[in-house]
Amino acid sequence: MKAIITRKVPHVIYGGDYNPEQWSEEVWCEDVRLMREAGVNLVSLGIFSWAKLEPQPGEYDFGWLDRIIALLHENGVMVDLATATASPPPWLARLYPESLPVTREGTTLHPGARQHYCPSSPAYREKAAELVRRIADRYETHPALALWHVNNEYSVHLQACSCDVSAAHFREWLKARYGDLDALNEAWGTAFWSQRYGEWGEIMPPRTAPTFPNPIQQLDYHRFFSDALLECFTMERDILKEITPEVPITTNFLGFPKALDLWRWSRELDVSLDLYSDRPERRYARLLLQTVCRQAGVLPTLEAPPGVDAVRRNTGDASFLFLLNHNENAVEVGLPEPARDLLTDTEHDSTLMLGPFEVAILQGTSRSGPPHNTDSEVPA
């Protein structure tokens, strides 16, 4: 994986998610100009674009994607191209209503947000596989392609599905795990409260019950659901590997999702994490990031307060510090050197009071910070 990324982007990767399908095409040139000005060299692309790529079943429109990938490549920006399977188009739910997820209370979750699919659904898997193959066939030799981005943030909104399709899949998973009902009944302790199962068809995912549900049933179901999502990932990954064996493949997780067995997932992919500064697990994410940076010899920009993102960039004789406050209250930020706020044209010696949700762009007025030509980022 490292070789192809180093070959195509032979320096620090700097960029982010880019969703050009969400606004007018006339804006794209200005977007890319600003990317060049900011030093962006890689963007993820097309993560939520299934409905635009396949507006009707089997009818594909890649023209807009061709144009934006070409524009990015012309301006030195590589692409982490998404498979676009994280948010199915409304026609999938209309034609295959059994593909929609169902809560343990029996409520069907409909289109209108994202992740409205049951990972056990044959219809979802079939249509997702068709889309992935189309995308891979079209862009396999494109010089801008640096990475594949499969789906997006598995389980961030959907941690379980209790539909009948999931129930049947769960039973097959249990048969493979236990072999027979005697072993399952023993493992689940079904002698308690008269829960013993006599037929596989009696077993369901954990659904709303009068009181405390069987804890081992719940644990096994979470293991199953993680495996069901992993099957979706490996299905897409295997298609991509077949068509583009040298292109690295990854997906991204939002922090450390409890619904997924990440140890099991880690055997199947190179993992990337979304480290949002306003998430409850930010302390653990920060420790992980600090450890990785320390091992790589990268020093942090500054000890940013909780909920504040800090990015420092040095170009020639200029040092810039970008601050973003995610908090609903003002936060005092300690500065690594005296600086001038380019947005307010004010000077700051050692601290800056950053208002709620406020942004500051500071230019250092001394050279007491990190060495020239180094970039560092510390999510709080």
C-alpha cells in the first residue's frame, strides 16, 4: 500500500472530503484553485453520490465524475475514489423495500438521511456490487486514482437490523458458530426463564421484550452484525482487488465504533479513522494520534483545548496557524509564538480568546515555532 501512495503523492498527504456533486459545477474551478493555494494534494470523492451516478436502476451517469477527476488531476490533486455505497438511492427502497433496516421495536428506517440499508439484504449487496464494478472498470487506469474509499463510517448510524432478512442471516451465522441447537442452548443459558429453543426458526434477533433480554443472544447478535457489515466490505474490496490489484483499499471508521469488532476487521484492511474533536472518545483518539506522530518524529503544534482544532503550516519565511472552535462557549488558546490574526488584523502575544464556533487564521511574527516546511495537525 505504501509504495503506490508514495509514488503518486511522495510527501505528506493533505486534503479532505470533497463533495462537488452537492453544488453547481461552475464552482469547481474556484474550489480547485483554493485547493492548490492551500497545498491540498489528495481528496476523497463521491462518497455519497450513488443517486447521481445511477439515477435510475442500471442507468449510469459518469460524465460529471469524469470532469471533476480530470480537473483535479490537472491541478496536481490525487483522488481517494469512493465506491458510493454508503447511501443508496431512493429507487432501491422503492423497488426492494425489504432492503430497508428495521429497529428492534419494528420501525422501518426509510430514505431521507443515510445508511438506510440492511447489510444482509441480497438486493442491496447485488446493486452495490454492480456499482462498484462499474466504477472500478471505468477508472482503473486513471492517473489520478491513488486510493479506494469503500462505503463510509460503517455502523455510525446503524448498529443493528431486526428485519426478517437479518433474522434468517443471523440463524445461518449461528448454525455455523454452534453447529446444533443443543450447543446454542447451552451457550445462551436458555434454561433460564424457559427460553430453550427447539427449532432454528424460533430464533430471532434481539427485539423488544417485556424485560431484560438474553445477554448472550445480544452479544452474539452484535458479533453477527459486525460480520454482516464486514461481508459487505470484503465483497466490495474483492471486486476492487480483482480489477485494480495495486491500488490500496481502505474505509474509515468514526472513532472506535462499539458495533464493530475492529480486531476482526483489521485482518481485512488498512484502517483509517475519523478523529472528530467534539466526539466523546476524543481523548483516546488524541492519545492514538500523539503516539503515531511521536513514532514518526512529528511534533504537535500546540496543546489545543478540548473542542479546538489546530493546524500549522510553514511556507518559506511565513508561519500560519489555523484554529477552529467547535465549542458553544469561548475558549482561550495558548499560542506557540506571537502572531497576527489575518481575519481581524489584531496582534496576539501568547494567548487568543476564540469565540463560540469561531475561526482564526494567524500568521506568526517570529520564527520560534517548528522548522520551515513542516506541517502538523492536532485535533483536540
